[in-house]
Amino acid sequence: METLEYTDVNAHIVTRCKAGDRKAQYELYKLYSKAMFNVSMRITNDYTEAEDVLQESFLSAFKELGTFKGDSTFGSWLKRIVINKSITKVRSRRLQVVPMEDYMEVADEGPELDEEEMQYKVESIRRAIQKLPDGYRVVLSLYLLEGYDHGEIADILSISEATSKSQYSRARKKLLGLMEEEAFLA
């Protein structure tokens, strides 16, 4: 089996950070802050909390930079920190994961959309995701938007894989309902 190699294009900046270069820290912040803020925002669904998570994550990353081994990109290592801190922030609001016994997949393929319709749909989906309960939104965001599988989500949230799947299924159903509701009201 062939192994794939990756190149972290920002490894030289990370090396400078490890050497205590403050300008390099600022460079990394500029490179990753917007994307990491968006990750946190999707999970916390709160602008102020996402800002706090972003700052806490960068502080932790720079403080613990010596533990970064380079076996992944700095961005993926930082993203994991952001996700964990975002989940902790949501849990501090008493995240409740709703159990469900069965799991169902829902698939819906629609017609092609022009650019304006696509932007409207994207905005509609974003608004609907923001309305989801915390437990649903966290699992949906981690699975659909961050690319984690249910096993990884189960580990991150300390839940069973079946619970992750059921939360995702319920989140999708609720999301579709919210979007239908919005379309009906529009």
C-alpha cells in the first residue's frame, strides 16, 4: 500500500514560533484566525463565544507548541484545539444529547440551481443550522462541515457512535423541517 505524504506549507512559520518569534505567531494568527473562527461559530452558534474560543485556542496552541510533533499540519492540529474548546464552551451551557433508538438516512437531490438561487439556499441552510438545538448542531457541524466520521465524533463528545448517528439523523430531519418552514414563510 502506498503511503501519502503531505507538506505543511507553513512549517517554516511554526518553526519560527517554536523559537519564540512573536511576528511568526502573528503570521499564523492571520493565516488561520478566520477559518478557525468559522469552525467555532458553527459549533457554538454565538459570536462572542466563538471569539473567546478563538483567542483561547491560539493562546493554548502557542503555549503548547512544543508538543506539536508535525505529524499533521499545524492547521489540522489547531482545528482540533478549536473544536475541543468550542465543544467545552457549548457543554458549559449544559449540552444535552437527545438519545434515539433508530437511525434513518434521508437523501434529497434537487434540480440544478443558478448562482443567485444557490446563495439563497446556502443562506437559508446557514440560518436553519443556527436554529438547531446545541446537540444537533454540534454533531451536524462536526460530521457535515468538519468532515469527522461518527466514530471520531463519538470520541470527541464522549458519546456512543450510535448516539452520534442518531443525533445526526435527527439534526438532518429538524434542519429539513426548519428549511421547509422558512420556504413556506417566504
